[in-house]
Amino acid sequence: MTQPAFALSHTLLAAANALGEVESGRSLTDALARQRPDVRPGAQALAFYAMRHWGYASALRALLVERAPSNPVLLGLLGLSLCLLDVAMQGEERDADAPSYSAHTLVDQSVSAAQSERSLLPFKGLVNAVLRRFQRERDTLLARIAGDDAARYNHPAWWVDALRRDYPGQWEQLLQVDNAHPPLTLRINPRCATRELVMQAFADAGLASAASGEAGLVVLDPRPIASLPGYAQGWWSVQDAGAQLAAPLLDPKPGMRVLDACAAPGGKAAHLLELADIELTALDVDAQRLDRVGQNLARLGLMHKNVRLVSADAARPHAWWDGRAFDAVLADVPCTASGIVRRHPDIRWLRKPGDIGHTVRLQRQILDALWSVVAPGGKLLLVTCSIFPEEGEMQAKWFLSRHREAVRLAAPGQLLPCAPGPDDPAGHDGFFYALFSRPAAEAAPA
Ligand SMILES: C[S@@+](CC[C@H](N)C(=O)[O-])C[C@H]1O[C@@H](n2cnc3c(N)ncnc32)[C@H](O)[C@@H]1O
């Protein structure tokens, strides 16, 4: 990724703005959406790279600037420029997909970026001094941060400690998967396409792809989604291979009444509708996100009269339930999203240790409420995109101890994130799956 130098200061500034917003608690996706459209793609590439190296960048910045700057854009610019300058100084050793600029260009353009933003103007000299000192003292500075877990693994230290405790044999590998660039994985829509048709259309457009799992496809030459063949026709959806397991686990059959209780943006809801002519209620507490469910289903040709979109709190069924029980309920409950960090590298920096307890409580409220709407003989699928056991196996055990009539059926349990390999071009994100059924006729008390 090489850009003309004249544009680099603008791109650096947009990326620094977005990174500064993440420092202030906003998601990177939202922060990038607020940047100028002409520099957004370049800024996104730089900001994603920086987030995957933020532990390292922040540790260096802390050594080079005595007091942490209170200006979030300055924090963003210093961290980003340090990451990129380090790559520039790695020479032959740098990763093939790392942004490559000369050290001279980077220092010059970082100072220009500071010069072009009013709030950064007073710090122009600081940016210059920090980057030049890094150039002079790189080896010594790197030696000083070598023992720092957050810098070494590019995750917060509490997160590294949690994985070390929960996955003693795998924690380093899990952290590595989080830091790798994820593949672009698609799910074919069997209502209007086959995998062969899509692969042929990609090949005709000069794009390599590879089959993955039951219905998946990996795009080996990723491009902007809307420019890929078949997007407008609804031939496929973007969905990680791990997420593609959800809908088949509920085994939808024609005529079944299905509830997707946390549906937005609609990936799993669409998959359910692709598999059978069901009656679907798609619920989400966030009305704006629910709009995206409607848009996604419409693009895929799945927005039929048997689909009901409802904006409501799944934990309060009295507000949205008509009293008719569901044959299948998908509970893709809100979680820390610790399993999808390779696709959303900001998540690790946005989360705080206390967030796990909060999501666990919320999940329990939702699960309790949803169990009450499952028909006798019906199923409830608990899904999280988390690898923290508190949101996975511990939650499934809690559910069984609370709802003793529930029967646990076969499901993958904890699926740990996995990098693409020779036998599996997609790899997958981290998910937890537990499937429960309500006995058809509950035994009468003796
Ligand atoms: C993991 S996402 C769901 C992803 C979705 N199932 C898919 O496959 O595209 C979790 C969703 O739960 C929604 N949510 C959070 N709390 C909720 C609640 N109390 N009731 C209903 N939806 C909720 C969020 O707005 C978010 O869209």
C-alpha cells in the first residue's frame, strides 16, 4: 500500500482522528464513517494496521512522551506515526501487508498533518521531536518495552492474562490469530445462486476464490464488497465461516415459527430464510440497526410477508410477543465480541474487564425471557461471538441449572478463532454455541 506523498498527511490526519475517537470510546467503524470520504479508504487501512499494533505503539509513546497527551487526535497521530515509522525502519523484515513509506516521508508528512489541524498546531514540534528520537534510539526503546505483555501481544494486559488463565496451551496462538488480517468469507444464497455459479462469475472477473465449508466461499483477491460480482443480485452475503454454523443448527423446516431475538444486521436471519420457508420474527432493540436487517433481506430477495421486523427488548416479551410459542429461537446475544477481534481490531482496546460481568447479566435476562416463548419440542440456540468462558460454557451451565427441564443437544460449544490454513482457506472467528430443547411433553409433578 503506497500512496503519493501529497495525500499522505491528509490520510494520516483522518486515521489519527479515528484512532483518537477509539481512545475516547467510539468504535473504529463509526469513527471512520465520520472521516472525509475521499481519504476514508486509505485512513481505514492505516487505522486497522495501527489498532493491530496499538499495544506496541502506546508503550513506545509512553516512553517518548512523559505525560500522556490529553488531546485524543495527538494520541492517535503519535501512535500511528510510531507504528508506521517502525515498519519503515524494519526494511526487509517487515510484513508483506504492512503499509510501506520511507522514514523520511513519514516524519515529514506526520509533521504536516499536525500543521494542518488547528488543535495539533501547538504540538507540531513535539511530533517532530518524538519521531526523530525514535529514529535515533529505536533499538534501545524496543529493548525497554520487550517485557511488556500489552506491547508484545498487542492486547490489553488484562486480556492477555485472561486467555493465559483460560487457555493455557493456546493463548499465544489465539492472540496471534487476532492480529492477523482476516480473509473475506461469503455465504452463498441458495435461493438464487450456487457456489459454482459464483466462483465462475468471480473467475470471469479475474478474481480467485476458494470453497469453504458447506456453503462458503473465500475471496482470495478481496475488493470493496459492492464491486464484487453478484452483490446487487443477492447471490451471497459476507459472513464468517464460524457464523455460518448458526442457522443449520436450528434445522429450519417449512412453516416453522422462528424468532431471531437479536437479529441486526441480519446475517443469521437471512441464512435461516435461505434454508426454508419459515415464518420469521426478527427482533432487535436498536431500531437503526434493525433497518439494516430489512435492507439486507431485501437485497437477498428474502423480505417476504412471512417476515416481521420488530424493534424491542428481547428481555421484555410482554411488549412484543403475541402469545404464540416459537418452534425455534436464535439468541445471538450481545457480548464482548472477543471472538471477532481479527475483523474488528479496536474491540480489544474498547473493552474493559468489568464489561464481561455486564454482558453476562444482560445475556441471562434475555435467555430467561426467551425460554418462556419456546414451544414444547422447540429449540433455543445460544450464540455469542466471544471466547471468554463466562459468556460461553459457564453461561450454558447456568442456563441448565436454572431451567432444569431444558435438554442440552449437540452443538459445537466453544469454537476458538482459527487462522486460514492449507485445508481451510477461511479459518473462522471465535463463537460459542449451545443448543437447548424444551421437552415435547413435560412430565407432570409426581
Ligand atoms: C451479535 S449482534 C447480532 C448479530 C446478528 N444475529 C447477525 O447474525 O447479523 C447482537 C445484537 O443484539 C442486539 N441487542 C442488544 N441487546 C438487545 C436486547 N435486549 N434485545 C434485543 N436485541 C438486543 C444488538 O443491537 C445487536 O444488534
